[in-house]
Amino acid sequence: MFLRERPRGRESAERVASRDDLTARLRGGVQVRPRGAVRGVELEHARNGSLGVVFDHVAIAVSDLAASERFYRTVLSVLGVEPSHADAELVEWEDWDIGPTDREHSVTRGLHVGFRAPSRAAVDAFWQAGIDAGYHDDGAPGPRTEYGPDYYGGFLLDPDGNSAEAVHGERARPVPDGRVDHLWIRVADLAASKRFYTTIAPHAGIRLGDDEPGRVQFTGEDYSFSLIDDERPLTEHVHLAFPAREDATVRAFHAAAVAAGYEDHGGPGERAVYHPGYYGAFVLDPDGHNVEVVNHNR
């Protein structure tokens, strides 16, 4: 869960940081930045004290980094976002991170991720860009009124079969364009997963929303993620990190989860190796996903 020191020889600082970033995200979700990099969420936090997004970051492991990078570059560029960092070990779009698998970390499967689009036309363009590049359709652009009266989405499959969507709808405070708007995570035991996320909700900035057979939704300010039981293959190997404004929130998150019997995956503390002020804690949810609450102290 924590990084071990490695012989570094003549490797560049950026190369070392990016490799350590990958290892941390897949093992413990801890976040490393190339020196001098500042996340958009940190800038927003510094400006107005509001975090304003559901996830600090979401990290997945992919079977072929080059192939997945091509996919996400192709479709996310249409939404107006480009990688904030990219090399042979890690590609990152602000709150969305992909890295290669290794012997210890299997590929992420069965995940649905929705990215915010600025308009219906952008949803159409996202989907068409993927189709034109040879990627597989997972649902053509159009209204999905079952999700909301003005919900409009288009769906593609990434190279590992995860569902990637561009979504647009009128909201009072939408997440920024190209950011993670929502996730769907298919779970083994819906009641058990609901208990876990209800336990951490006060500390992760989320609250219980829709609660119905087969789906439990947690919401924040105009964003959501849903736990799904629909007899389709389970979601595997995802790292979720929620932002906090104070170190005390990180400690409260970890204490509440451990007291409720969930597995510790890294106690509260500053990880200055990632950047000065990085303060996070980690636990495992019932399906083994690594869940973090982090305060960047920016």
C-alpha cells in the first residue's frame, strides 16, 4: 500500500515521480504529481474553498496503456480536455487516471464512467469520434429519460470493455466539462456496499440518494455514483478518492470505517513524498475497491 524506496540511478525526477504515481494509485491510491503540477480541483479549492466535484480522482488499471490512451485521448479531446500528465507509466486527465497492469494488479473490468459534456452536440461528437476511430458502440447518443427529464448520453466501450459515456443535462452546479460526472459500480452484495458507503458518506461529501431494488445511488452537488446489482459481471479493481477540506475529515473517515469493521488499507497521515501537505487515508470496500479520502492542503 505504500511505496518502497527503489534504486533511482540516473532516472529523471519526472520519470521516477510518474512511476511511483502509478504504483501508489494501483496499490494504495496515493496520488503523486509531477513536480510543479497543480490539479484543477486544488486551484478551485484555493480560490473559493469549495471542492465542487465528486471525486478527487478515479484510477483504473488497463491491459494496454497505449491502446487505452488512444481511446481516451480520442473521445475526451472532443469534450475539451487533454491529459494533464502522460508518459509510459501513467496518463491522467485531471480526475481520471489510467495505468498499466502488473503481476499484482489485474485489469479494471465492468466499470461505467460518465464524463460531463458541455452540450448535446458534444455528446454526439464524443460518440462519433469513437465510432470513426473504430471503437465499439455501447449506446448511440440520445435522451435517456429514465435517468432524468433532460438527460442526454452517448456510450462507447473502451479497449478493456468498460463503458465510457458523455452526458449532458441542465444542472445548477455541474462538474466541469470533461470531468467525471458519475460512476456505476456493479457490486456482489448491494446491501453490504450500501452499508459501507453510508458509513463513510458524512466524511466523503456524499449522501444517500435513490435507494431501490438493484440500484443504490449516492449523490453530492449535481453528481452521483451508483451501486448496481443487475446480474451482469461485477466491477473489479477500481480506486476511488474523495476530496476533503480538512485533515480531521480524513481521520474521521478512516476511524468510522475501521470501527465499522472495514479493512484498513493505509492509516491517516501526510504523504509528503507525493507532495507537501498531501494527507490521506485508505480502506477497502466490500468488493475490495480501494477507497480514499484526501486533503491536499493547497
